[in-house]
Amino acid sequence: MADHSLPIPPISQPEGHASSSRPKLYILDYGAGNVRSLANSIKKLGYEFEWIKDVSDFDKAEKLIFPGVGAFGQATASLRSSGLIHPLLDYIRSGRPYFGICIGMQMLFTTSTESPGAQGTGLIDYPISKFRAEGKTVPHMGWNNAWTAWSDQKGSETQEPDRGFSKDSDDYYFVHSYAAIIPPTANGADSSIAPFIHTLSRYGDETFVSSVRWKNVFGTQFHPEKSGKAGLEVLRKWLQAPIEAVSDAPSISTRQWRAENPNMTRREGKGPTNRIVACLDVRSNDAGDLVVTKGDQYDVREKDDTRGVRNLGKPVDLARRYYTEGADEICFLNITSFRSSALQDQPMLAVVRAAAETVFVPLTVGGGIKDTIDPDGTKHSALEVAGAYFRSGADKVSIGSEAVLAVEDMLARQQRGEPACTGQTGIETISEGYGSQAVVVSIDPKRVYYDTTRPNWIDEVPLAHRPCLIIGEKASTRTRDQELGKAWWYQCTISGGRAAKDIDVIQLAQGVEKLGAGELLLNSVDRDGSGLGFDLDLVRLVKQAVSIPVVASSGAGSVSDFEEVFRETGVEAALAAGIFHRSEVGIGEVKKGLEVKGMPIRREGM
């Protein structure tokens, strides 16, 4: 069961109580990840629910949802230690509807290479294994298509496939490193998993099971609660289906296996769409109100005599607007940090909680995710602070300055011949508790220039930083004419770009990946607010140095900038702030521009 030492704030029920004739819905929270988003989704759809609090609740449940993220072994151990594994099996075997989300679906399988020795329920006799990091990043993070694995047959005439609860035309949000992977030579009808497969998805050259359906059992590897309108529709159909209909899954005996996505436009590339992320820098203004702000080179104050903090709107209102416009993710960066207490007096917790009630795409929050001490001496670990944000509705936390300090310490330990990882950093503890996909590291590098017209200028460049050296004449950015006669490497900064450390962007990126980060948010102090386009050289350096997803940030000024960074670097996502806040460029406009260039995008909101 979940450790609610920091209680989940009560979730209000929808206006108008659900009909007493509706099946009693329960949610099993085993304590990992953001379950508040699922609760908010159910509330949005007008349904009531209860939490599974003890074994007796399984007997009361008429429909059951098991959501969550995290390690397979952690989930199985939690269920067994809390005495819930056998009641869960009894519930499923009773024929009552079961909906497993992400880890809740993987629990139906036998084993996972993620946690050797751990045993799932074994209801599906098939293993979970890790994606190969060949030609793609791991984890598989983003929006991907899920197509129905079987088409119905009537004699020689092919009928429309049984679509169940999802649609072939929709994209859903995935975030996982392990899956039920189908060998490329397998004929679905001959596989032991065949009767359970409902939809398939492709990531790189690997096909995996994105949802299962058999009798009373339904499960999705994707997160419907974070998949916008398409995901809410999946939840709605399952919630509305009468128990006997939910329990009636079709036989495969008269169906034909569909090994490839019937959507020809989605057969090319890696599979996921190009993600567009809207970022909101949140801080207090001079009156103490939380506002969304943006500046140039991280200076957020107005340029006139008033010098007040630039106010571009209220964070929750803007987040809702971007969700409606089709943003694939929302990122809140808290640049005020804490008031007096990391948890008891932290306005960003309320911001995330309110945003999660109406925004059904992934939410990332950053700023102050570290070990802290309250004025009264109470200590809070980074894991505890992150947990509070997850329980408030965040899906990922972003770590900035603390990541630089952690890698700096790692490099010093390696030089002394000591183990690189201590298991004590915020990245490590949060990754261990919630999975690597929950940890984003925000990197703020700036250029260190050298005059290449000077004799022996290369001797001035530290040996450790030469792997990320860029020569102006060879630069790939569209501003290369301004860099002629110069060379530079990318130095990492802390404290919002105000202090530099002797560590370069490649050292930091590879270091945090080793510590357990699952994604990188790559900013640029030089390009921030410039509108000159993304720093392609910087993005390419980092993208080639790591095997985890990278979000390009800083410098976007037009639709073509997004198209360029995706085309030239292969980055998974691109982020912007000011141009969206000031309505200079719209999210829908960006997506239409990408679509014209043949790049896959999520259509919702356009």
C-alpha cells in the first residue's frame, strides 16, 4: 500500500453523486507514481470511487483499477508484503472487471528482466523485457500509436477490427523501459500471449503489447489518465461498460493477426510523435503573487524604470490554455524556490494540484527538489519533496543545480578511485523510488569562447572539455556567421545561470544518466529569449552522448525552428515558453508546420 506519511489531500467527488446502480469502483494504490491524475480523470468523467485500504475492500469492489509506475520488483514486493497479492488474484479470478495501467498491466505477466527473481501474478504466461537501446532512447517516453492487433474475418471478407476501448487513429502517452515485446518473426496466432493481445505499438524496430484484453481483464501499457481526450475516452468506455460487456472479450479463432500498423504514415521512423512542451517559469512578483514570467538570459524583470517582475499570466490558467491548444506536456519551473518550508509552505504544490484537475497530459515540476531543512530544524529528503509533488499531481520532477553538484562530486570520487555512485543523491533516491522516467535533469550550459586567430589557442582549452569543443566555422547553427574566428565549449551553470562550474555539458549529461535520470531538459543560457533558434550544436552534442530522451529548449522564435531541431538532431521533444506566452507562435501552428514536413505529431487540440 502507499505510504501516506504526507497524506494525499482529499479528492472532491464530482458534482452530483453517481447513480447507485453503477458498479462500485475501487482503485488500488501500491505507492508509486502519480495516482492523483487518475483520480482527477475519474472525477472529470463524473464517477465516484474508493481506495483499496485493506483486504476486505476487494470483496466490496465491483470494478477495480490498478495504476502506477515504478519497478516490477518493487510492485510485486509491495503487494506481497502488504498481503494484497492473493486478494488481488481472487478478485481477478472472480470475473469482476479489472483495469491495470502501466505497472498494473505488467503485474499480469510472469516475470520481468527489470527485477530478476520477482514473480508477477502469472495470469499471462509471458515475460516482460527491456527495450534495446539501438537506434532509440530508453525509456520509451512520449506519445505513440496503438493499433488493434486483430481484424475480424467473415469468410474471405475482412471486417473492421474489434476496437474495444481504444482507437487505431489515436496516440497515447507511454513512459516505460520494459514491455511485453513480440519477436519480429512471431505469428501472433501462435504465441502464448496471443489471446490476451488487444493492441500493439512499435518503438524503433521492436513491436510490443500496448494493451491486453481477455474476459474481465483489461490493461494498458500507456497511461490513459495522461493521454488527453483520447485517454479519457478509453477510461469512459471502460467505466460505462456494464460488467457483463466488460467481461465479454472476443475469441481469436476467427480473427487475422495484424503485425504492422495499418496506418501507413506511422510505419516510418521510431514510432512516437514529436513532442511539443510548454514551459512556465513561475515565481513571486514584487507583491508576492505567483506569476508566469520570462526574460532574456534569465533576467525576468521589465526593462523600463519600474523593474518589476514580468507578469505573463497565472500559472494554472496558462497551463489549462496550453492543454486545450494541444501541448503534449506542461513543465512548471519554480524559480522562486521555497518560502519557509519545503512542504508546509510551498505554493507550487497548490499550483500543481490545481493544474492536475483539468490538465490531462504529463506535468513536470522543477525547482527546489533537494534535501532541505525547515526553519524549525525539520529535515526533508529530496525523495520526500518529490513524493509530495507526485501526490499533488506531478508526473516528473526536474532537478537542476543539485544535479551539477552531484556529478561534480561523482567525478571527484572517480578521480580518487572511489565508487561513482553513492545511492544518496536526489537523482538516485527518486529514481529508485519512482523509476528513472520520473526524474528529469535540467541543464543550463553557456558558451566559453576562445579566439581561434590567436596562435596556440587550443592550449587554452582544458583537455577534459575538448570533447565538446565547437569551431565556429564548422558550427551548424543558423548564426554561424557571428561565430567566425571563435571556438567554444559548453560550461554548466547553477543558480539559474548565475554561477559557473568546471564541468562541461557532456560530463554532466553522461553523469546524470549514470545516476539514474530518465530524461534531460537542455537549456542554453546564450540562446534563452533570443528567438534565434535552438543551439543545434549543443543539442546534437548531448543527444549523441546519452541514450535517454532529450528535450531541446531555449531560442525558439518561429515554427521553422522546431522543424529544424527535430530534423537536424533527432531530439525527442522541443520546448518553448515566451513565444507561447505572448502568442507570437501558437502550439497548433507549430504542430501543423511539423505535419506539413511529414513529421509525426499528436493531433488533439489542433
